[in-house]
Amino acid sequence: MAKKKEELAAAGSPAWMATFSDLMNLLLCFFVLLFSMSTVDAQKFEEVAASFAQTFSVFSAGATAIGDGILVSNGVSQLNALDEYINSTGYEAIEEDDADKIVKEAMEKAEAAKIEASEELEEKVAEALSETGLDQMVELDYTSQYVELTLNGSLLFDSGKAELKESAYVILDQIGVILERYSESVIEIEGHTDSVPIHSAQFPSNNELSDARALSVFYYLTENTNLDPALVKHSGRGEYVPVADNGTPEGRALNRRVEIKIYNSLSEYN
């Protein structure tokens, strides 16, 4: 009987060793990658990215030039020169104090723009009041939000009443034309009284009286003009916002008033 021929071992390292070596190499690369990523300053990277996007119009899908002969589309080959390039542009991370300063300056500019818008609107309304002869009857003022027309209560109402006097119709007709021409946003009508209590069957307090007077002006203007009622507000403020001393007859007369506020196009109502 012939002897079985012995099988010779394959030359070189065992097959499992090659697989094991590949696995170790992959693991090494993986941990090196994790280490390199952990050293990136995320905040600085985001600030740099934002600066590039705003200053140089770099888009994720494009190859936009950011300097003489420097492109971001070439990938890793550009990263070595990135930090040097950023420094050459004078870009610096925005500190918290600088951010507060920027916000403050932006708010101041916005407020100045609102004031300018109200000034321009006030000039137009003042000219219109002068042309109609109402400049002696209507007091004019403005803030950054609105231009305010103040009418003395005696021009519109009898004492203790909320029905408009017939002589008030002409005044409100002319004011309605001005509102149609120059209103840019919301119009607000406020009724005000003095501090003398009222206890009538119709008006238990000054709150009801002031609200009814504002509502009377609202109805007249919306029914006799093309103003959008949805943009005309009305409210009664009672005796709580005086403009003069309620201790004198003259002061109480000034406090009995109706205010019409024309909000400008940059106001918070837009």
C-alpha cells in the first residue's frame, strides 16, 4: 500500500494574519482621524465659515475665487494656506463686547430712521393742517412710532356727552382727508377725560365716557372716508394719562381730549 503524500504548508504568512493587519491599519486610521477632529476649534471654524460666506461669496457647490489665484474648490490642497490667508484679510473673531456694540449701533440707526420717518410725516401733516386752517385747532407732535394729532374735547363734544357736535363734522371731514392721504399703517384713536368723576346712567365712570368718545370718532371716520376699519384702533384711556394739572380748570380742559395717532411705515405695527 502506497504512503499518503504529505501536504506542504503554504509559503509566507498565514492568511488570517493579513486580514488582522488590515484591520489594525483601519483602526489606527480611524483613531487618528478622531484625534485630528477633536483638536478643531468649532466656534472659530464657524466664525471663519460665516466670514467667508458673507465677505467672499463662497458657496458650498462653487469654485469661487477668494483671492488672487486662490480657490476653495481644490479641497485639501488649499487648507494649509487657509489660516495664513484669513490673517492677511484682517478677519478677527467677534468678541462679546464687540457684538454688543454692533447690536447697539444697529438699534440706534433703526431708531434714528424711525425718527426721520416721523419727522417727514409730521411735516406733511402740518402743511395739510395749515392749508385747511386747522393748525390752530389741532396740536401736533410725534415720536419714533407715530405722528399725534390732539383735538380738544370741547371741539367735538358737549360736557359729559359722547355724541359728536354738528360743528365737529367739518373738522373730522378735513382730518379724514389728511388720514387718507398720509396714513401709512395703523391709526389709533384715544379718548381722554379729566379726573372729575362722572356717575350718569349712560356713563358710570370716565372710562366708559372716554371709550364712547373714541368710538364716536372711529365710527365717523370709517363711515365717511375710505380708511380700512381693520387698521383703525380705538380705546378709552379715562383720566389716567393727563397732560396737564387736573387741579385747575385750564388743566382739566386740556386733559379732556381726543388723540389720533398715525403710525409711520417703520413702526412696530408693520
